[in-house]
Amino acid sequence: MKPSVAIARAVQAVWAENGVISTMLLPLSWLTRIVTDRRRRRARQSTHRAGAAAPPVIVVGNLYVGGTGKTPVVIALAQALQRRGRHPGVVSRGYGARIGPTPRVGTADTVTADRFGDEPALIARAAGCPVAVHPRRTLARDALLQQHPQVDVILSDDGLQHWQLERSLEIIVQDARGTGNGRLLPAGPLREPVSRMADVDFIISNLLSNQQAPALPVAATRARRINMRLQAAFVRRLQDGQAISWLDWLRQHGHMKLSAAAAIGRPERFFAMLRSQGAQLFDTLALPDHHDYVESPFGSLRGDAVLITAKDGVKCGKFHDPRLWVVEAEPVFSDPDWTDEVVRRLEQMRQRTQHVVRDDRTPLN
């Protein structure tokens, strides 16, 4: 296990309860609250609006710092919108890539992990929609619309705390940890107070097969609640692109010595998913989220086949390792119609906007 992964696990243990270390850090959490409230007020006063005709923005984010499963939700939502005749585009920070002062905009055939970040590259390939990246998501939005004017819905991958970005709907993605000990950083894992859940429209809990959704605070009664479980759908050999269903892959390769590696927010979640779906893992390799993969880390694994995540797959093709197989996981939602509700709300907003425009054009008597 990498030292950084071990440190991350120790921090998670502190954030799981209101113990001595967490309590000692509480004064810093109070400072976080003051700074966060001040930034939010300033940002809302200077919100960069894109104009009345601009497409709606749906923010998919989290309160719990780190990975909770936002990217699969963004991909699933983009695909659902496309099936309904919409033209979504995605904005993201581009974590892990050096973006510079100018936003980068691309599509599936031009977006690479080194120039856009691993998550934007994965989204562009899986959803087939244009992507724009920049730390200031308002700049990414404007660049996206300039180069792809057909975009009629913008999905923000993360950005719940990027308050200058005007949004129409907000979706929080959490996992079984819920809100941890309920405290703000650094005494707890939260970027914003638990009360923030009162403002959002959907709360999606990303769970393993044996997990229950965490209890939500009373403040979250407004949000529609959905559970999500990721399931391995098919496997693709990274060297040559050979794809096969998960069950068929297990029948052909399950007898082999299997390894798994993951550089995501919670690598153990990926390993647990594989085991729950029949993979007997000989050894595993947990890497820090957004690992740069400058060199291949797979030499320490003794498996005849190495299973990796789709997020890692966008970076590892350069190694030409015949052992590497990318597991393409698909989300299964407890409420499969939740995306219909998203479309319905967007349509209601569009009609209200048109009504306001008509009223503004009504001549005075």
C-alpha cells in the first residue's frame, strides 16, 4: 500500500467519529465555516450569468471531500439526456492537467487525460459529448457554448462549491459514509455544512451491494433520494480493445491468478465490487486518486490478468501491458426514472423563462 493511501485511510478514521483529534481541530473548522460563508456571499454577488437564452446548468457535486462517485452519475445523466433528444455538454476543473489561462474544449477524439484530466477524458469517451475544462467553470462554460452552440444542457462535473457558476439543478452524490462526523474540514470531511442538503434537488447514494443508504438530515427532505450501485458490465483489454461481457470474461479468465489496481478516491470500493461479482483477487494495488502513471506501477502485481478502472484506463494505454483489462462498470439506480424528473424540471424552467420573456415584451397601455 502506498504511504499516501495509508494516510488517507487514517484521516478517514478520524472523520468517522467525533474523537479527540477531530475535537482538537474544531476551531479550524469554525474558521472554515467563516471563510466558506464569506466566499459564497461574494460569489453570489458577482455571479457570472451567461444570459437569458443560455442553457440550464446541472451541478453534480458532493459535500464529502474526495471521491464519492460523481463521474458515473454525470455520464449516466448525459446519456439519458441524449436519449431524450437533448445535447448536453460538460464542464470540469480538469484536475491533474495543467490548463493555463485559456479553457480547453474538445470531444471524444481530441480529449486526452494529459491535457484535460482523467475524469473529463473518461466522460468525453463514455458519453460522447463535448467537454470544456478550466478551474473557473464560468470560463469553461462560455468556451463550451462558443465552440458548441448546439449544447442545450450543461453538466458540471463537481463544482457544487463553485458558486459563481449559476445553476438550475443541484445533485449531491454521497457514499455509505454519508456526512461522516458531520463536521467541516479539517475536523471532519465536509466542504460545507450538513444544512446545505436543504438546497439541493437530488441526493444519490453510491453503495456497494451489501450497504444501506446513510441516514439523511432532516434538512434534506426537499431532495429526491436515489440509491446507485455500480456493476461490472463488460471488460476491455487495453492493448487491443478486445471487449467481452463480464460474465463471459469470468468464464474464460476467472480460473487465472487475478490482480486489481485502482487510482480512485476509494480503491477498496472497486476491489469490493469485483469480489462481490465473482472475481477471486490474488492481490490488489491501491493508488492515490488521479495517480499520474508516469511509470507503470503494475510490476508488483503477480496476477496473470490485472483489472483496472475505466478512469485508470484512459492513462494506461501507453504501457502496452497485455495483462491490463479495463472494467467498464454501469450504474444501476433504485429509481430508474429519476432522469425523467430532471428533464421534466428543465422543461418547466424553460417554459417559465419563455413566459417571463413574453411578459417583458408586452407593450404598456
